[in-house]
Amino acid sequence: MKRRDLLRHLERHGCVFVREGHGHTIYENPANGKRVPIPRHREIPDVFARTICRQLDVPEP
């Protein structure tokens, strides 16, 4: 999955950008306060994208 598609999916479901890390971007779901680092690769494996969505309590893409 393309990284930009994953970020759009997360933002559509209420997640917000928090900050940039060294090699990753931090997104948070304000509804439950959970934060997840998202790597800065152009392609993110589908399995990892699903894991990120589950950790943020967002529907899988």
C-alpha cells in the first residue's frame, strides 16, 4: 500500500498528525489517545498497514 494512501485513510477516520520522528511519522487517534509510528517508506506492506489500523482502532483499508 502506498504511504500517502494509508495516511489519507487514517485522516478520513479521524486520526491526526502529531509530529515527525527520525525515520517515521507519529499519528494519533484522538478518540482513544493511541499513537502509532508510521515509517517513511513509499510502500508499506499490507500486513503492516492493517496492523497500524488495528492499533489505532480504525477500520482496515
